[in-house]
Amino acid sequence: MDIKSLKQFQHLATSLSFTKTSSAMFVSPPTLTRIIMRLEQECGVTLFIRNNRNVQLTSAGRKLLSFADETLAQYHQLQSEFKQQGEELSGELSLYCSVTAAQTYLPTLLEKIRTLYPAVEIKLDTGDHALALSKVSELKQGNNADVAIAIHTPDFPANIHFQAIDIVPLTLIVPSNMNVSTVNDIKWQNTNVIMPAQGPSKRIVNHWFAEHNIRPRVYAKVSGNEAIVSMVALGLGIGFVPQIVLENSAAKTKVQTVSVNDIEHYRLGLCYLNERMNEPLIKAVSQMFAV
């Protein structure tokens, strides 16, 4: 049962004339007869009572007509909405996120935008995730962004909407030649630790060490999770990084992971100013991430 067949059935159920419907729907009477017979076979019921004089709709036919009316009305409404979206959505949408987030979350989103809204131009800016919230809040600045992918924090600004899109665990990485299998095997007083210099990781990692009464032997404090992976791969120490950073790192084969079950994870989300929530482009991107 397809839309075209439903349209032909709907017309016949109204006209009760194979001749009129054949002419209106641009099909021959024998073709229309075959279409109705196929519908009757699919439904397992008789839809019309036919004789040489007239055509009558059966009770089953009336039920199918009600279904056809509702289905076709919804179909036409959907077509209208798609047409309006394609016509109305145009312009430039600026998006800011880290390189890792761009590699992980954007390919599917950008493909959807190109397909549904070809007139929309995406301006992508990547950099330190710590700058994401300032990018969407500085409306009057030249380097602002309409939307950003950012991490939720306890002091998250009240004027910025956060739409969760993923949970990202932090993982402890050590050099591949380091002989440890569990976190309890690590002798912290003798082990260099590469610490994050800023951002959500700094708070989470410091909190974990405090909870476990560990005073880490800090070898370096660096900006950027990718730098932590590189330094661990060189054998300079161990450190915590988000799982998606490790998965996208070229150095991932030179480190090994150690399971740590009680460290806080990231809540990653799409962020934009509350006051811009109903803007067509931002609303469209938000709906895409919600799917």
C-alpha cells in the first residue's frame, strides 16, 4: 500500500465511478481495477461492491477511506513543512567546538544540513573547548559563534541553554610499556602525572585525587587533552583524558588504559543563548541533535 494507491482509492471512494477516477488520475480503467484488487488483497477484505450499474463502498471500504483521508492529510502537511523549511532556511550558521568533537559529532550533522538545507552555509571554528561558552555568549564580538559543543560544569551560565548529546567518560592512560593492570598497581609517590592546566578535566581530576587522598607527583601541567596523550605516549608520565580524545588520537597505540570506575564523566552538549532558542537555524540544528 503506497501513497499513490491511497490517492487513487480515495478518489474512487468519493466518485464511485471507475471511469471518472481513471480519467482524473491518468490511469486506464483496467489499471485502476488492478490497483483496487491489489488493495483488497493486501487488506484481506472487499472494498467495493461492483455491478454493471454502479459502484458502492463496503463498510471495510469506509474504514479504509477514513484511514486514507487521515494519512494523506498528514502526508500533505509533511510535504508542506519540508517545502517551507527548504525555502526559508538560508544564511550562515557559525559553530564552535574542539577538533575531537568536530571529528566525532559533526560529520553526520553536516551531511543532514547539506541534504535538508542546502542554502545554509556552515562556518566551523575549532579550538580549546574551554573557550566554547565564551564564544556563544559574546554576541557583539567578531569571533563569536551561534552554537557550540561544550561540557556542562557546576557553574554553567544560566543564560546559556544546554542540550545534552553524549556522556564522555574520563580514562586513565599510561605508557604501553608500563607494567600495571589496575589502578591499585600504581605507586603514585614514584609516578609522574601529566595534569590538565585548565578546563573541566582540571576540576574533575583534582577532585578524584583529593577523594583518594593522593598527592600526585606532577611532572607537567598542559593545555589540551591531546597534549596529555602525546606526553604519556612518550613515557613522560600518566594522565586522565576523555575517552573520545584517546579514540581519535594518532598516539593511542602507544598507551594503554587503566580502568577507573569512580571518576566523574563529562556531560557534552549543544549550547546556545536562551534568547536565541527559537531562531530558525538554531532550532533546526537543535532538532537534528535530538534525533
